[in-house]
Amino acid sequence: MDSTQDTIDVVKEMAAAMEEHRRYLTKLDSEIGDGDHGTNMHRGFQAALERLDGADPGSPADALKAVSMALISKVGGAAGPLYGTAFLRASTALQGKDEISAEDAAEALEAALGGIKQRGKAEVGDKTIIDALEPAVEAAKEAAGEGSVAGVFRSAADAAKEGAESTVPLTAKRGRASYLGARAAGHKDPGATSTYMLLDAAARALESTS
């Protein structure tokens, strides 16, 4: 199993998901934010694909770092620094590893969560990416003992989906949506939703190769 190629395949699937769902994500964001989340995420992942094409990464960590740099430079709003930091922390967690185990994958997700929390200062219940990513990391750590990297991401994605749904009744405490107060309730958070979509894309890419 070539973990570097698998990582590139995951990013390609993520980019395809952002392309497919960009209008939906932008619609969610137009209800409680700036209305540009889908467009920004799509642009960021297209830039990540271009950067990977030119970079010829030698390891999974190299591939994730290239994605991080592309997202930080191309994605506007809060999402660029947050997702960029997530990929950078995941890259650091996998430094020096050519083959990725299920435990490595869970650790990388946990590192990504730590980066986003440090950067965005949000907690579960604030109606942000964290509402999807924190339960995803817990599920990933539980699944890591049972074996496959694909299984880790599938468990993470399922938990993230529930987490994203849980943002609907919440009022936002962070980000642009927090200015709306109670009016943000009844809307699903776009960042939590894109987090689920990215994890689901990763799981699908890995399931197709395993």
C-alpha cells in the first residue's frame, strides 16, 4: 500500500466533494455567514491539486503540507487559516512515516483538531467546525484499535455527520454567524458540514483502494 499515493487520492476525492457540494455549502453560508464558504473551499482544493501536481510529494506528510499551504493562501474568510492549520498539524503528526497505520490516521486527525481549536478558540456547542470534528476524532480513536485506515475515516465521517446535524438548533458563539444571535438557530453550520464532507470523501477514497 502506497500511503503517499493514498493521501493524494484522498485529496482528489476531497476536491471533487467540494466541487460537487459548493453551491450547497454556499447556500448554508449565505443563511448565517458571508455566503462564500462553498466557493472558497472549492477554490482552495483546486489550488491544492495544482500544488500537488507540481510538488511530487515524497511522503504523506509532504502531501498534506502542500495542501495546507494552498488552503492558507487561497481560501478566504476564517476557513482558510483553520483548515490550513488542520492539514499542517496532520502533516507534522505524520512526519517521517511512509506507511500510515490506523493509529497514525487517528493521531493525525487529533492533531488537526488541536490546531483548529488553538486557532479558532471554539468548543463543541459553539456552532463551528469543532461540532463535527471533535466527535469525529473520538470515533476515529475508538476505531483505530480495530484495524484499517479506511475504517478510521468512515467512523470519523459518521460521527461528523451527526455532529454537523447537531449544529442546526444551536445559536452561534464564534465566527460571522455569532452576530445573528438567535437567528442563527435552525441553520446547519457550513464549516461543520464541509468537515463531514471532507472526512466522508477521505473514507470513500480509502475504501475504494482497500
